[in-house]
Amino acid sequence: MTDTTNAATKIKTTKHATSPFGVPDYGIPKFEIPKFDLPNTEMPEAFREMTEKGVAHARDTYEKGKVASEEAADLLKNTYVTVAKGATDYNLKFIEIARANTNTAFDYANAMLGVKSVPEFFELSTTHARKHFEIMTAQTKELATLAQKMTTDIAEPLKSGVTKVFNNSIT
């Protein structure tokens, strides 16, 4: 029984080599997959031509797609610049209008301080309201014209660019 106990202890304490995956190697033989050489066959000429035409077509399509995507990126970049400029112009005009309206309101308030009678108050108020309405109408027209110009400036390059891309993709 001591031989059996010694053998069991020996097995438990023996270190086994491990594989690259961390699994112990218990001396099991390793079998490799046999390598088969494929026969050297010649590819038919028609198949080779068809493959070359397919590769040439794929390259051509890739080049067209690359050019179209670059044109689209340039178009979007230019459109963004146009939008940014148009928005800046619109906002500057809006700030100018707000400043003019604020000055008009202060001028009206200053004129109201000098009113001495009720009829003078109504006359000043009526004149101010009429003048303010005319100015506001003109300002609204200016903003609308500016917004329309900005929209046209944005739409024209987009329209021509999209038309060009579609015409190029059809051919």
C-alpha cells in the first residue's frame, strides 16, 4: 500500500508542461492535419477575362463614387459657409433693427415728457404709432428679403450639385 500511496503522491506533486492555452500537457500525442497539395490547373481564358473586366468595372465604380463623395463634401462645406454668412448677415440686420427701435422708443418717451395737454398727447401717440408701423413694415420687408436671398444662395448650389451628381451617376 505504500507503493500506491507514494505513486498517488508523486502524481499530485508532479508538474506537467502546459500548452500555450494554459492546459496541462499529459503526454498526449499531437496530431497534425495532413497537407494536401492542390493540383496545378490552368484557369480558362474566358474566366480570366471576365474576372479582369469585373475588377476594372469595380475600380471604375469606386473612382466615380470617390469623386462624387468628394464633390458632395465640397458642396456641403460651401453650403455651410454660405449658411453661416447668411445667418450672420441676418442677425446683424436684426440687431441693427432692434437698436433703431430702442432708440425710437427712447425718443418717444423723451417726447412724452414734454407733453403739456391731452390733445398733444394723442397727437404725439398717433404720429408715433403711424411712424412706428411704417418703420416696422419696412424692417420686416428687409428681413424677409434678406432671408429669401439667403435661402436662394443656399438652394442654388445644392440644386446644381445634386443635378450634377445624378447626371454623373447615370452615365
